[in-house]
Amino acid sequence: MIRKMMPEDRQQVTDMMRGFYASPAVHTNGSEEIFLSDVENCINDCPFLEGYIFEEEGEIQGYGMIAKSFSTEFGKPCIWIEDIFLKEEYRGKGIAPEFFALLEKTYPGHLFRIEAEEENERAVKVYKKAGFRVLPYLELVK
């Protein structure tokens, strides 16, 4: 089951974020301040950020966060899949593709973007299988 993030998910999500941002899947380490801010924005109806929980029979399997924007490059609204994290024991069970399908149904006509570290071959394979393609340019941040 995929559902919206709720206040009672706060602790488990921040715990998962610590693991995710400390892993090789992400180049930045984040911070407690950022984790708490992200979760608060997900559960407090921020118009730019939404949080999702992946669970089965009350067991949280992982979480996802999306950010909303507009792409002038592609001329349409854009959904950035910012975080997608699954606990190790739930990887490879089709949860990520199910999340992508839910987003496509919820946001028809939108562009979907996701970032991945090249070294995270398993994730890149999942994303490509779901129809994502690699863009041939460098992204910069300040």
C-alpha cells in the first residue's frame, strides 16, 4: 500500500532518511535540520513537497518524496522524485514501479524526473525499466 505521509510517520521517516543520506546513493549527507524540515513540509500540506509511505500490514517498508515544479525545457509541469528509499528487505519487490505508476496516474501529463548516482547501478536499472532515460548534461547546484 502506498499512502500519504502522516505525523505519526515522522520518527520512522527521519530514521530512514539518516540511512539514505549516509549511503552511497546520495552525495550529500543532509542534516537533522533538513530531515525534520522535509518531513514537516510533507505532513503539513506544503504546496511544493509531498511525502509517501510504502507499507504492508502496518509495516513501513520505505518512503518517497516528490517536489513540484515547471520545466520550461519540456514545457510542462514537472514532478521531481526527490527521495525514494526502501528498507533492504523490501528492495526488488516491485514497490518502486508501483510508486511510479501511482505518480503517473495522479499527475497525468506531467514530466517526471529523478536523479541517481551512476554507481547506484541497481537503482538506475529500476528507473530505466520504468521508462526513465538518462539526460546528457551536467547539473550544477549553488
